[in-house]
Amino acid sequence: MQQQWIDRDVAVNWHPYSQMKTTLHLPIKSAKDAYLFDMEGKRYLDMISSWWVTLHGHSNSYIADRVYEQLNTLEQVIFAGFTHQSAIELSERLLALLPSNQKKVFYSDNGSTAIEVALKMCIQFSFNQGKKKNKIIAFKNGYHGDTFGAMSVSARGQWTLPFTDLLFDVIFIDPPTSENLGESKRIISENAEDIACFIYEPLVQGAGGMLMHAAEDLSELMRYCRTLGIKMIQDEVFVGFGRTGTLFAADQLSESADLMCFSKGLTGGTMPMGITTCTDELYQAFYSEDKKLALFHGHSFTANPIACAAALASLDLLMLDSTKKNISRIERSHSEFVKILKGTLKVEKVRQKGTILAFDWNNGQKTSYFNQIQDKLFHVFMNKGILLRPMGNVVYLLPPYCIKQEDLEYTYKTILEVLDQDI
């Protein structure tokens, strides 16, 4: 039966980040908590939260009940000229949790478009004031999405190569360390008058290979940008909602951004939604009797009531003491496993931030998304009932917060066993 579904899938579907000629995709029939089940009933531990989105586990009954209730009340309404209770309550609750300078919420439908909105806000902020600032500062190795603006401010490479001539110019600087801050400040200073914004992933660069930098170094760089009046976009699409051990990465920084972007865990992984928040200063540059100064951006499903209901339910769960205890438990467990990994052959650059644990698997090849061990490791772990999706030779763990301790321990034990094998 499973092969039948695979054949039907290949006949009609084109999957993301996949070379379709060489990749087959496993049909999943159902999911519950931290487990996925295929068409034949085999169970897999979802140790990557299904592409980093599933905070509280699959098929969460509390979120499902809130979504069902919303479906039977108001499933969709145009958000231009109308509003609704779920969007108002979600904005109120989210802003109450964010740094106090965040005052307004703009809804979109995924992480990439949340970034697009932020970039457009920053560029038009200057335009509305009769200025022209079109340079952007971004980190090397960054990833902010696959739409054109998001691609432009992400690391250039194989993903962006066909579109190189269509991307706008960006000044890339190294993620901050105490050694390179001086050079980064110099580059920023030389271009300050033309810089529309500085965009960054705080603390952890996810798709870049789970690369991590210190909160104090990022805070210092942000503080310098603030002195120059440079707007800052904080991309919390990946790291938000508890992933780094605090509710937001912002909670570990001494400086606050002008704009913040959210998606992925926003709805607990239930459905797509993106959010861009901003300061009142930025909002006021668009607030006018002149319609031409408005932000001309939107989607048919902007602030979709069902997605808002899912996000509100996810926030309810996130704020529970039991969830906070689970996050702390995962963090402690990872920390203990890090100690073991650091003394293990084939393992390099072990790193952890909150519930995120990563390491480089040394197979003699360069650390890269195209390292040939990727597919081998994926299949080895799937055969052992664990979904890990290495980025090349970078192996990472990012479990949902409901993960059982015995399942964490099984994953750790299996990784050590596979490290002892000749792969």
C-alpha cells in the first residue's frame, strides 16, 4: 500500500528542496505528539519538529478544539476594511510579550513574507520622509526565506545562483564575535547614510548550519546601529517561541530591534501564518491623510481567523508552567549529551542554544549542505525510527516540547551507536 502512495505522489507532486529524480518521499498517514506514522503503521520520532514548526506536538487536541470552534464561527474575512476578535486578541497578547517598543502588528502568511514586509517597511520609511536609503546590512551565512527580497538578504550560493542578477545589493558582514566587531562597525559606519536597515537572525542562524553567536556581541552591534539611526529587523521566525530557552531570543539581548518577524512555531505548527511587528515611530511614517504613503502590501488570507485561533491556542500552551518545565528539561538533557559528544570521534563543533543542539559530522569532506553523508544519515536514522534531516553533515536536534524523556534518551543513544558505525 505504501508504494502505491509513493507512485501516486511522484506522478503529481513537486516537493521543496528536493531533486525529484533522486528523492522519494515517505507517505505519512497520521501524527500524534512527537510521533509520525507511515501508511504501514511504522512510527518515527519527529526530532526536527517537522521543519521547526511543531512546538507542542502533532494533532494537539487543545489547538484542534480552538480551530474547530473558530471554523464554526468565522473562517475568513477580508482584513482590508474589516477586523475580527481573534486578530485583535492575538496582536494584543503577542505585543504584551515582546519588547515594549513593539507597538503594531502586520499579518502575512509565512516567514518569507514576514521578512518581505519588514524590508518594504524599512525602505518605504525613508521614502515617505523624502529620503532614499536602499542599502541593507545582513550577516554572512544567513537565511531569511525564498522570496526575492528574502533571498537577497540571505547568503548567496547554489540556491540563489539562477537569480543573481535579479537580487538587490546587500552588504554582508560576519556574525558578531568580540574579534570582528570593530571591522563590522567600520563597514556599517562607512555606509550609514544609505542604510535602510540591518537584518539578522539572533543567536542562531538556522538554515546556515545552526551557527551560533553570543547575545552580548549581537547586543553591542545593535547598540552601535542604534547610535547611527539604522533600523533593525530581528528575524525570530526560527528562534521564537521558546527555542533558545527563553520565550524569544530578544529576551537575551540588551537592545531592542525596530521590527520583528515571526512564523513557524507561531501557530504551534498547525497552519501557515506570518507576523511583522514594528515600533510606533516606524508606523507613524505611514500614518497620514495621504493614501499614497500607505504600505501597499497584503494577502487574501491576511490575519486569517483560523490561523489566529491556532496561534492563540499555541500561546496558551506555551505559557503553561508544564511547557516551561519541558523546555528546561530538554535544555538540560541536551547539555548533558553535549558533554558526551565533545569526547566522541567524528564529531566537531558541538553547539547548543536552548532546545537546539547541533554538531558537525566529520566524514573527511567539507562542511556543506551538499556533503554526501546527508542522505546516508537520513536513511540510517529513519530505519531506526527517528526523523533527523541533516543539513549536509550538520546534524541537529530540535524536538517538540512534548517529547518524552525516554525518547530523547533513545535518540542520544542511537546517535552514539551510529557514530560508531562505518558510514
